Amino acid sequence: MKTETPDASEAGEVDWSAALDRALAGERLSLEDACALEDAPLTRLGEVADELRRRRAGDTVTFIKDRNVNYTNVCDTYCSFCAFYRKPGHEEGYVLSRDELYGKIQETVDAGGVQILMQGGVHPDLDLEWFESMLRDVKDRFDVHMHAFSPEEINDLARKEDLSYREVLRRLEDAGLDSIPGGGGEILVDRVRDTISPLKVSKREWLDVMEAAHDVGLSTTATMMYGTVESWRERMQHLMELRELQDSTGGFMAFICWDFQPGDTPLADRIDDRGPAAEDYLRTLAASRLVLDNFRNMQSSWVTQGPKVGQMALAFGANDMGSTMMEENVVAEAGADYRMTEDEIVSLIEDAGRPAAMRNQRYDAVKRY
Ligand code: SF4
């Protein structure tokens, strides 16, 4: 079993060099170690993250062919960093009809896609039966993996139906839900959440939904959206929360981080310039690889960072390129609109000197290049 290093209060200030040494020695990093990584030279931090990636996940870089489908953009949660939602009653609000939904899934399947990543909007009028019937209708027609509904949506259904998270999740699983994306994680520190998304699930609720999902047998991913009002320490606290839950359930399949895309959002004017975004991204990703010692898979977020930085991420701890993203509405609304085909993703991976493989949702390689 790995050992916990002492708190800074007991051991004095941790310097970044000691933290890197501990990580390389296979020791678990404390919060103080993780905080020290903010000052580590980026190249040294990257080298350690790359070595830990190699030990935990090997050299192959995977990706999946899937499509993002947003079944509605109507939402009454009003997060200040979100450019995607429309208030209930807004003329641009939509709920996809079955025919529209089937059309998008058929296109995905025709293009070789194996997974639908489906999320809202938290629509005030959609109840649990609506979600159950949608999942059943999709599964009756298509052999696709449904990776759907963030903790925010699960929490909303539990509240509307007066059911526990486990009861909601079991019913959705019975109807065809296969796994859950980790959307809405943002930063798992309530000071930050209360500032940027006061109506959204609390840290405890987000973790409780994930724990319940793992408990009923649904794997999930874990995310971090940074770059709003949080400190580096709060980013590291977020990682500690994920690591602790992963210790107890083992249900997180992957970790994905990206920075706030200001675009046309209410929060944009309230955020100070944080300096070079690429450096901040690579530092945050690499630190995540060091801290999350119980996660095998880390995705490169090329959709928000662009293909070049997405490729550099492969040298800073990432072992997965996410998906070909046939459709991405949420970050596109905020201004990030990068797209790559299967061939482009494979070239990017191979140009980085790494073998490429297409994977399924369990991160098993299903096609090598
Ligand atoms: S981030 Fe999600 S929950 Fe928040 S306003 Fe946008 S759609 Fe709604």
C-alpha cells in the first residue's frame, strides 16, 4: 500500500523537487505535495507525468468514435460559465424529437461510431419516464453504448421523483443507460461552485451521485473544468476528492480536464487573464497524472485546446485522445470548435511517436493502426 506523506504543517513547506521525487518513487502525493507542483518547471513535471503514464497505461494512445448529442438546450440551472443553455420558454430552446435523435444516431452508426454521449440541459418538464422511454426507444433500434446524463441531471430526476440516486440510476440502467459522463464536476470545492454555479449540485451531491452510479454497476468518467475563480490549491483539492472516491469504488474509467471557455458567457468579464492557456493546461494535466495515482486513463482535451496542444498533452500524462466528436455543441457555443477525423487523430498520435488504437467505452483497444 502506498503511503501518505505528512502535511506541510508537520513537515514544513514541500518543495516541488521533493514532490516529483515522491511521485517517481511511486509514493502517494499529499495535498501539500500537489500544491508544490504549481512551481515545478513545466518540462520536469511533464517528464514525470510521462513516465507515470507509461507505467500505468503503456504507450498506446486510444480514441473512440462517438457523437455528442444534446437532447435539449433548455436549462434552469443558469451556470455563469455556460453559453449553451436557453432559459425555459426561450424561443431558441429545443427538445430533440425522436426522429431527430434517431437521425443523429443513425449517422453516427453509419460512420462507424459505437457510442452516444448524451447530455442536456436540465429541463424542468422532463421526468424520469421520459428518459426511460427515450433510452428504450434508442436501444430497441440501435446497438450503441449510451454514455449519458451528468450528476446534475440525475440529481434533478431524484428531486422531481422523490427517489434516491440509486433508484433513479437503477431505473435508467434497466432502460438502457450504460455509463455516465462526469460533466458538471467543474471544481469540487463549494466556495468555487457557489460562485460560478450556485444552483448546481454541491460537491457532496456530485460525489454521491458518482458513488451511487459505481455502486449500481455504472462506470463513469471524472472531469475538471478549471480556470474560473479557483486557486491552484482548489484544483488540487478537487483531485484529492476524486482520488478518495476512486479508492473506495474504482468506478472512474478516465479523467478529463479542460479550461473554462469564456466565449459568450456571463462569467467571461469577471475572470482575470491567467496567462498562457496552453502552459496552464499542460501543467494541470501533468499534475493530475501525478496526483491521481489510481486512474489509468487520462484524456487529452484537444476539442478545447486544439490539435497541437492536444498532441503535446500526450507527453504530459495523457494516454487517450477522447473521441472524434462528430458533434459538440456545448464548448462550440463558447467558441472552441476544433474538429478532427479518424485519419487526422491517428496521424496526430503517430506523429507524436506513439501507436494508435481505436477503443471501446471500457478503454479496450478494438482496432490498431
Ligand atoms: S452547464 Fe449544464 S447545468 Fe449549467 S447551465 Fe449549462 S446546460 Fe445547464
